[in-house]
Amino acid sequence: MKPRTPFVVNAIIAVGLITGAFYMFLQNFDFITSPIFLATIAISLVLLLINNSLGALIDAEKFRQLSEEQKKEYIELVKTPYLTRLWGDAFKQSKEETTGEVAILDHGFDGIKELDNLLPKWYVGLFAITIVYAVVYFVAYSATDFAHQIEEYDEEYKTQLAAIAEYDKIAPQATIETAEYNPDWVAEGEVIYNQTCKTCHGEGAQGLSGPNQTDDYWINIQDEYKSEAGEFKNIFYTVWNGSKNDATMRPFGAGGELRGNDIVKVSSYLYKLNQDTKKNADGSAPGKAPQGNLAPWSKSAAAPAASAAPAEAAVTAPEQGVDSTAAATTE
């Protein structure tokens, strides 16, 4: 006969298991003050008290049936601190280690005998804990979002986007003086283009109602940006200030519809797209026919200016489902 585990130990284990199960299903600790959680803890403790009382009655009856020697052994065990008993049981030595006698089971197979050595209790206990945890984990994984990598990734992604949005509110914004081509922003610039500029300038910026952005012909060229490095600056300038000749290409930067860094992103995309497009000998490119004049930084052979329609790259009424709050750049 062995002493039972103290009520306090059972209570701590029960509270820990219940708390862990609630966290698995809810994935936060807001339930600590929840009436349902507190009621579950209270009911569990009451059941443990009832079990402890019934166990005490059973142990008392068993104790009366023990011999005097067994009673003395039991009393000595009760006097030993619980943690000391637990440690001794967990690392209890085998019969061979204590007496030197090799314990062999009374059965075998093909002449092979099996040693009668039990696994350490700490090992058996750890095995039992993993089984219980596996069951709880399986239920939580099947019935909730706990431990789902996709859901956790989406949640983390949303958190990061929110942090980026907060930073963007206070981040220094580019101006025409500080704006520079940034290859790291090309991908984001393509997203902005497809959402806001594609309606007028078409797929791959090859032109629709607005001009083709991939050739070497430009309608809007600022005098201060005619150098070889002026292409990017002209793109940024036009989106920021709009067109003086066509109100449909309004000043998206100056008007507060796009921030400077967003204009750098879409300008970086269009600049790279123009650089990567293979031009014809006269500076034209696939898509809409050239408009404007051959850019001073163009590497194309001299060619007669194309008949330029005076219209700027306009942002006209968007097709259904397309946001027109931002503009494409204008050559």
C-alpha cells in the first residue's frame, strides 16, 4: 500500500492542464477572468476534493487489513516528504541493482529469456504525458486555429502590414529633389501601377487612352531634367505635378492623393520597364504608336518625331473595379 498523491499536487496539475487546454483553443490569456474558466476550475477542485475524501476512506479500510509490519512500513512512507518519495520512485533501482540477483521472467521464446526489469517511472510518466498532450493537441488542431501554420502566418502578416502602415504615416516622404530610382521598390510599384494606372496606360504600360510608357518618345520633358539621368525624374515630376495641358492627368502628389514614396515606387517600376523593353531602331516599342518627341537621353538613332497628339497621359474614367485614386506616369 502506498500513500496517495497530496491534494495540492493534484490541484496544481489540474489547473495547469485546464489552463493549457483553454489557451490551445482560444490562443490568448483573456479567459483567465472568464466565468466559464473560473467555473471549470472550481468544479474540478470540488471533484478532486470528493475524490480525495473517498480515497482517504478507502485507504483507512485498507490500512486496517494490513499486518503490523505492513502498517509500520506505510507509516514510514507517510512520514517521508512527497517530493522525496517521488524522486525515489522515479529513479528506483532494479532488483539486480539492489540485491545483485538477476530477475528473469518465467517465459521465453526460442530459448531467449527476458529480464524482469521495469522501465523507470520517470520514463513511463513522460510517455503518459506525451499521450495526453497529443490527444489535446489533436483536438485543438482539428477544432481550432491553434498550431495552424497558415493561420499563424496570415496573422503575423497582418500584424506586420499594420506596423508598416503605422511607420509609413511618419516615414520621410520623397520629393522631386530626393527621389531616386530604387530597384527594391519595383515590385511594389507594379502593384500600384496595376491598381491605378493600368486603366489608361494598359497592360505592361504599352498605352491605351494614355501614351505608351515603354518607348523613347515623351510628351512631358522638363527643361531641368533633360540629362541622361533625367528619365526617372521626369516620371516622378509628371505624376507629382500632373500635366499642364490635360487636366485628366492631375497632380497626384501635389494634390495629396499619392505620397512621395508611393510615387517613387510606381516611377521605379515604369523606369525599369522602359529600360528593359527592346526598342525599334526609331525608338518606338510594342504597343501604342509613339506620342511626343524623342527623349534627349534616348540611345535610339535619330528619327523623325512622331505625330504627337497634344494629349497628356490622362487618367480617364476607370473601368469597373479599377481604382483611379492614383495616376500612372506620363512620358
